[in-house]
Amino acid sequence: MTKKHTASHDGAQPLFAHPLLGRSTGRRIVAGLALAGLFVVPLAGGARADTPAAPDTVAAADARGRGTLVDAVDLRTVPAAEAARALADDGWDAGAVRDDVVLRRLVYRTVDAHGRPTTATGLLALPVHGEWRLRVVSYAHGTELYRGDAPSTSDETWGIAPALTYASAGFAVTMPDYLGQGEGPGPHPWMDIPSETTASLDLLRAAREFVGRHGHTTEREVYVSGFSQGASAALGLARALQSGADPWFRVGAIAPIGGAYDFGGVQLPALLRGKLADKPSVLYSALLLVAFNRLHHIYDTPADVFEGRYADTIEGLLDGSHRDDEILDATPDSLGELLTEPGRALLERPTGALAAALRETDAVCTDWRPRVPVRLYVAAGDEEVAPANTAHCRAAMRAKGADVRVTRFGADVDHGGSNRLGTAAALRWFRELAGRAG
């Protein structure tokens, strides 16, 4: 991964190339608060939604209040022309931009990884001139080390690009921050499919409540997508919707991008054998051990699995409060420097609680048969997530009779590039499906 460096474009303020898991490691252009000179129109006073909830939307939340809207903060309105420019400047396809987009942060009730009541935040993006009945895309983001880089708190084009892409084309878009990211409390349970699923589903419920307050409603069918970590989260949400987890929403189509769907069987062996880029492999390994240990107790002390000074610092570094550059500078460049021999052995041959947790994570492709079409997007040049993950997912689903097709991008497309191209391809597909349904 590369160091942060500056660049300029068209006389605008400098932009920053900022390496991070789930992003392009050299070509990603990041904007500051103004989104690379993007003209944004804040709504008056950071307006908050305070009107009573519509009875029919409140009924969709369960007895513990899951999915109930706590707060809605208007962030900004992005004119269509400026959304198109920001997307194009950051390498995204802006060809479908048609409408201005309103971005809002929703705070809503959900449950934590142990099933206890908590709150989470997420981004809701709506087309300014959208239809009365809105089609919804749920998009789950890739790994973010710093909680402020989650969609509803991101000040970067990368963080909200999928929201701009879909909403400017006429869709309502929900992007969960996940637990412990954005403005949600507690640590983030990374790659924990159950909590990613509940956070995603409950954001859909809160979004429906919000649009209901403002004279709109949502279609029942949700188009589900996500990237990297979010690709597995998307499958978790789709599985829950298909099983009837919500009385209103159901899954309409599934389009994950660049996912590590078989973390135990494909991803771990690839990173341990040096098949993937060194720095992402270090960070993914550290995240796996630290985050899974918080939930499943897979080691007694950090020194059991992490070498030397990293044993004293790694858990604190990965608490969500540290920015990417700080983490990148404070972590080694190779797994040999990071892991003790027992730590490496644990990843090479997971047992006990770790093996059980990985089986649950990897079941997103193996323990159900989607009854709606699935399109998987993958880049041959992905340096962070082994492309074989996608092949394994496709094989598992097709063995159960699912309609699964794979779109492969070339060897010149990296991990971040797969998100850009995959999102554009998924949008074209979703628009085609929406046209058929309409």
C-alpha cells in the first residue's frame, strides 16, 4: 500500500490519494469535506426530523423497537452536475446521474452482536425529484479502520460514491455504517455476519419510517449490493430478507462485489502464502484476530498471537478511533513481523472458537439457495481479496440450483477498481430489473 500523497486537478483544491483496505491502492482520489470541490447545499441548520412516525412503518419494527428511527440529520444536498463531476474525478461511472441527491444520517435502534439493544447509524440517500414509491438499494461498504470513514460520517467521495451513483439514478439508497462505526457506540465486530445483517435490516426499517413521514413509501423488493466486507454483509441481508425476517421488505436481486466469501478456505490460505498484497494481508489478519477475539475469545492475551511491541498496541490501534495513516505507520509490512508462531498456526489451522466463527462467516454462500437472481462481480487483478472466493461462492450456490452469474474484470483492475466497475454494472442491471417491474 502506498503513502498518502497530494495531487491537483483542474485548479481545484488538492486531493489526496489515501490507501486503505477496500480501496484502490494508488489510483483512488479522495476529497475533503467539500468532496473535491463539490458544491454542496446544507439544509438549514442541520435540520432534524421530529414529526411523529407513521403507524404502519412503526409496526414493521419488532417488540424491542428494532428499526425504530431515533434521529435523522440532514447532511447536504448534492446537485446532479456536481455529483457527476465528483464521481468522474474519483474514477466512478457518472453516466447515469440524472437527479440531485439529499444525504441524511439516520440514527436507529438495533441490537448488538450479543442481541442486546443498542443504536447504530447509517446513510440514507434520496433523489430530490424521486417518485412517490421509491425503489431501494441497500449497499454495504467495505472495511474501514477509522469509524469516521463510515458512509454517514465520511468526508470523502469514496465513502458516499455508491449512494450518489444509485440515488442520482432515481433509487433510494441505504448504506449501514455497521455497529461501532459512524456514530454508533462500541467497537466494530468486523466480518460478523449476524450483526451486519441486523444493522442492515434495521436501517431499511428506519429508512422506511423516515420516507413515510415525508409523503413517500418504498417498494417491497430491495436490490442488495455491497463491496469487500460488505459483499458478505449483503448476502447476509439477502438471506434474512428471503427468510421473511421483515414483514414488508423482501429481496429482489443480489449483486455483491469483490467479497471474501470463503475466508477460512480461500482468503486465509491466500494471504498466509503471500498470494495477496503484504500490507492488506497484515491488516486483515490483525482485524480477524482482534475482532473475533472480542466476540469469541480465541486467545488469552495479545502476546499469544502478536509479536513484540505489536502485542501491546494492536488492539488499541484497531478500536475505530485511529485514522488509517496512524494504523498503517504503526503496523508491520509483513506477517512474519506481526504474528507469533502460535498466531500463524492458529490462522493456518483454525480450531475451536475461531473455526466455528469462520464457518458462520463463510456460510453466506453455502447454507441457502437464493430464489432471486445473483450477480457476482470480481476483478482478476484484485490484490486484497483472492478471486477464488467468488468462484467458490458461485459453485456453492449453483450446486443448490440458484441463478448465479459472474462478471469478471481484467487483470488490470484492482480491488478498489472492482468496486467502481461492479457498482456501475450492478446499477445497469438494477435499472433493467426496475424497468421490467415497472
